[in-house]
Amino acid sequence: EKGGHDYFMLKEIEEQPEALANTLRGHFVDGRIVLDEQRMSDQDLRDVDKVFVVACGTAYHSGLVAKYAIEHWTRLPVEAELASEFRYRDPVLDRDTLVVAISQSGETADTLEAVRHAREQKARVLAICNTNGAQIPRESDAVLYTHAGPEIGVAATKTFLAQVAANYLVGLALAQARGTKYPDEVAREFEALSAMPAAVEQVLSTVDQVREIGRELAESKAVLFLGRHVGYPVALEGALKLKELAYMHAEGFAAGELKHGPIALIEPGLPVVVVMPSPKGRAVLHAKLLSNISEIQARGARTIVIAEEGDETVRPIADHLIEIPSVPTLLQPLVATVPMQVLAAEIARSRGYDVDKPRNLAKSVTVE
Ligand code: M6R
């Protein structure tokens, strides 16, 4: 049942506050983060000296977000890597390496093989998975389930937000065990996370506006996505959604790379979606993005800017402005990704495609 929606994906986009709340529920008890579905002790977590996050597609993008948060909170080196690359190079792994394998289905062949490779090298593997009893959690040392509920649309939406939240829980559990954050700081971070379902609910009020923008962009040949810091994986995710659903050429770039090549792509009328950092949280990055947007607008690009509410500086250079609530910097992907999902779905629908079943794709990729 699509619940009165044109397509399942829209229903699932709207279920995101609930998916987030369900994923966080029960993980903060008596002032402590508990990863209760995991079989790793505090001592195991204390021994970790390096983290690899491995996954494919959208799940990989959640891993890229995790890198920023886990490094910041724990001071551990974190690498996010495509599962298909990880296992074919010779990653340096040992008993004190934590490999976080993220998979909605828990059956993705590349991620499963990465898990097997990591365990052969004696690394410890924690799976983040949305499917009870799937192969990846079965073969991992520990599992943290996302409770997003079944996802029917081939494009991952609510499971992405749930994966990001689960990664944050892993980061906070590591910080707590290692003592890189005091208990009251961990409590405050969890409180900020707990406020995110309401923040996502607020972004959902922009759905109609974003669908309208999507209809206007439906005839475009290509769309570029720009972001910095945690906005960079959001840009990659926006581009992936558009490729997979609307069959359009779409690229996500780190905004700092613009002058190193991609700016040559800018031509009159080209839509460019930009994720703005918070002017309060990351003022330096905000200023740099502002100048990036001015440059691309001066070259005639059509700018679609996702920015914090009340950020008036972007108004003059945004052809379309999509407002998101003000949230802590590391949590911004949870709100900034939502308009990207709606945009891709609506462009696809306007072009006459089946949003829930894009061509050539399967919900879970069980062959390499
Ligand atoms: O089931 P998994 O999370 O392991 O799947 C990984 C990717 O195949 C998946 O995220 C894919 O990129 C989505 N269709 C993107 O929307």
C-alpha cells in the first residue's frame, strides 16, 4: 500500500522521522549509550585503534558521514571505503581493527565478502543492518539493527537516515568506552540526536516546494551537486538518487574541488544543487560555499540551494532556496538529504519513469 502516495518512495521518505526514532530507541539507558544487540564488550571497544567502514551505494554514503563524526568524537582514524575496493586491495587489519559493515539488506555480495575478508584477518566486525537474521549480521561478530521497517522502493531513503543514526551510536559508544567524551557530553550528543526525528518532520514540510522544483528541472540534461565536509556525502547521495531514478547524468563534488576541474562544466541553465553548511556551526566553510555559489551563478548556472532557515546571505544567489532547520553540524546530513530524495523522485516521475522500480536495478545486489 502506497498510503495515498504517487509512489512508495514518497511514503518511505515521509516515514523517516519514525525510522530514526525507532533506530535510536533503547540505546540510551541510565545515562549510557548501549548497543544492546551487539556482542562487543566495553573492553573490546577500548582496544579498537582503527576503524574501517565498508559498504556499497547509499550505505557507503552513510559511511562517509560516519567518518566525520566518529573521528571527531573518538580521535580514532576512520576510513570509509567501498566494499568492492576494500577486499581487493590489501587493507592493514588486525585484532584491534573495527570493521563496520553497513547493509540495508544484509545480503549484498561485495559487503559480505569484505566482512569475510576482515574476519580472516582477525579484525572485529560490527554489522549495521535493517534485515533481521540476514547473512551479513550472521557472519559478523556483532550487529546493530536499524529499525527503519521494510523498504519497498529500490532507492534507499529511510534506511539511509537510519544507517547514519546507527553510525552515530557506534561513534558515541566508542567515545564513551575510550573516554574521549565525558558522560555528560555523550548525553548531550544523544539528546541532539533524539531531536532529529522532529527536525526531519520539519523538512518534510518542504516536500511540495521541492516537488515543484523537480518538475521545473525535469527537462535538464545533467545536474551537479556540491557540498563540503558532511555536505559532501550528501551531494554524492543526491547525485546517486538522480542517476538511479531519473537516468540523468548527475555528479556530486566536494565544493573545494570546483576550481580543480568541475567548474569547466558550468554553463548557462545547468542546475547545480548546493548544500550550505550552517553559518553558525561552520562559518569558514559557509563563506567558502557562498563564494562558490556566486561563481557558478555568474556563469549562468541555475542554483538550487539547501540552507539553514534564517540564513539570509544565500537569498540573492539562490534561484531556488530550500530551507532546513538549524541542527548541529555533524547531524546536518539527516535533514539535508531529504530534499535530495524528493527532488530525484519527482524529476523521475515527471520524466515518466517508475520511481519505485528503476530500470536495471535490484533491491539487493547478491552478485559481485
Ligand atoms: O542492501 P545494501 O544496503 O547493502 O545495498 C547497498 C546498495 O546496493 C544500495 O544502497 C543502493 O545503492 C541503493 N539502491 C541506492 O538507492
